Amino acid sequence: MSVDPRPAENTHDDEDAKLAVRVTADRILCVHPDRGDRKTKGGILIPATAKSADRHGVWAIVTEVGPLVRAVEAGDRVLFLSEAVIEVDVRGDAFVIVRERDVHAVASGERPAGKTGLYL
């Protein structure tokens, strides 16, 4: 009896469709922020291909948190530096993974804003 060593077609795609994605440890999975063109306050258009030398913070929406994350929940908006993330593609959608310690601010509608009283 001979066995074909080649894998059956589309079995890899079917297996990927059944897998659930979980974030581990202190990692946070966020919807990939818009990387399109942006404008300065003066109206100058900065193309998406331009690399910024400044430390520009990025806001993203949290979709999943790891089991060791304490201060962030799914649905919150988090502020982080773009150099501190890992960009991933999950089933064709773009996401970023960031450590909780690299998050500089959390914006949430469910919890009180804290002592600062700032709202976005």
C-alpha cells in the first residue's frame, strides 16, 4: 500500500480556520491603528511612507488581553509608541501586540478616569 507524501490540498487553510488566537502573559492584542496619511496642525500632509523621527504616540483599541494583564480590558483604548509593538496578521486582519508595561495611557468608558479627571 503506497501513501502519497504530498499533503492534501486546502487542509492547512481548514486547520487555520478552526484555531483560536489567545494572547499570553502580559501581552495586549489591539486593532491595528490607521497607518494612512496624516496631517499636521498646520495642514501639511505627511505620507504614510515617511518615517517619523519623533516619538509619536499611537492610540489603538484593545481586542484581547493576556492572563497577567491587570489595568487594561477588551474595548479600552491604549496609547503606546509605535516602536514598542509587534505587527501581526490574523486571518487577513492587521493587529498589533504590545506589552502592558509599554502602554502609557488607557482610555475607557466603563471605569472612572481617576484622579486626573481627563477625558478623551
